[in-house]
Amino acid sequence: MATVGRVSRGATTFLKVSPSAVSLQSVANVSTLKNGLNGKKTFLGLLGVVGGGAAGLAFALNESVKASDLTLHTSNFPWSHNGYFSSLDHASIRRGYEVYKNVCAACHSMKYIAFRNLIGVSHTESEAKAEAEAIQVKDGPDEEGNMFERPGKLSDYFPNPYTNDEAARSANNGALPPDLSYITSARHGGENYIFSLLTGYCDPPAGVQVREGLYYNPYFPGGAIGMAQALYNEVMEYSDGTPATSSQMAKDVATFLKWASEPEHDQRKRMALKALMMFSLLFAITYYIKRHKWSVLKSRKIAYKPVK
């Protein structure tokens, strides 16, 4: 029994760990942890450098592709409605409608714009009604089941120059003229693109071949467009006597198409101005209440005294 006791005490002594050993083990663990963290930071840094380099290379390649194509990017023209609180030029909208009616409507539709939309924007109600009555609309059936034609009404939409898309392609060498209702929102550059496209026709540069039936325009993607130049000086006359130069007509029809694409343009800016005025007044009232009414509540001190 004594021997066993001595062995037990020896085993107990053997199992005891000295404080110095624990300290060395802790230092080793901390050192290993630091090395692991440093290695992780190094890996993440290397990964960031590689990712940034790959992104920079992709951006450079993308820009080189853009620089190599034959499409010019439009300039930002000083439109009168570019200001935060600037409205559209409604006289220009009226002239732009005349350009669309006399030139563009021969090929392009505006199937989402009705004659009633012109009221209060570019025409009076009687003028818009006269514009609508100038067209013939197929309607029906009548009491005998036959279709008939009638003069247009304010509720009618602008007429389509073609009965269907196949007829439009057949009349334009296979190209389908796009609908112009939302063209400024559907094209990068908006009205800047429309103006540049209409005034950008020129002869192709050396080495560029344009097949028969197409026309060269550097602002059109690819450079070859199926639409011939439509605007020339004095190709029409404005009702207000404005000189009908090609640039003037391009500017007016671009403004008209801007309105057609965003008919709420002026109302949106008007509401923004009213909101700013209202919020400014509310801010002044809130500041006064904060400084003179809440100051008492903010600076008061509540003390609790227990009842003895």
C-alpha cells in the first residue's frame, strides 16, 4: 500500500505542469495566431491587388474597343430646359410638332400620343381639335356591320403611316422606322442624340464602304443608317415665321420629342420647387421649436428622493 501511495504521489507530481511551461505554450499559441492573421492579411491584400488589376485591365480593354468603333458620342448641348427649375420651350414644342407632322410623320409613328395631349402645351383646344379633324380614322362597325372612316377626334392618337410592320419594312428597304413616342428616353444621350443624328449626315471617310440604300452618319451605331437625311434648309415653313434652317428644325423636333417622352417634365419641376419651399418653411418652424420649446425639456433635471 505504501508503494502504491508513493507511485500515486509520483504520478501526481508528474502530471503537474509548471507555470513556465504554460507561459511558453501561451506565447507559442499567440505567435501562431499572429502569424496566421498576418498571412490572411497578406493573402487578402494580394487578392485585392489582383482583383484591382483585373478590373483595370477590363476597363482599359473596354475603352479601347469604344475608341476603335466608328460611332461618335454626342455633345451636351445647352438646352433651355436643362436647369433644375427650367421648363421646356413650349414655342419650340409647337414648331417641333410642325416638323414631325410635315417631315417625320411620313415614316415614323407616335402611337402613344393623342391629340388631346397637345392642349395646354403647344395648342389650344380648338387648334388641337382642328389638327385631329384633319385626319381620317377608320372606325366601326356601323349598324350594318361595315367599317367606315370619320374625321379624327381629340381622343384619337397620332396616325400610323403604315398599316403594319411588314408594310413599313417593305417601304424602307427592310428597315423598320422606330416609334418616336419615347425615343429620347430609349436612346443614350436623349435629345442630344436626336439633334446630332439629324444634323450629322456626311460623306463616309476614306476606307469606309456604305452599301447601296444606306447612308453614313457617324452618330448612328455602326455608321450606316437606313434613313436618308430628312432636314434641309427651308424644307418647310413655320407658322410663326421662324427661319426653317436644318439646325432649327432639328432643335425644335428634339424638344418636341423630349416633351412626348416626358410629358410630366414641367409639372415634376414645379412640384419640386413647391416641395423645397414647403420643406424650407417646415425646417424653420422645426428649428424654432427645437431651440425655444424643447430646450426646457432637454435641460431639466429629474431627481428622485425616496420617502423616509
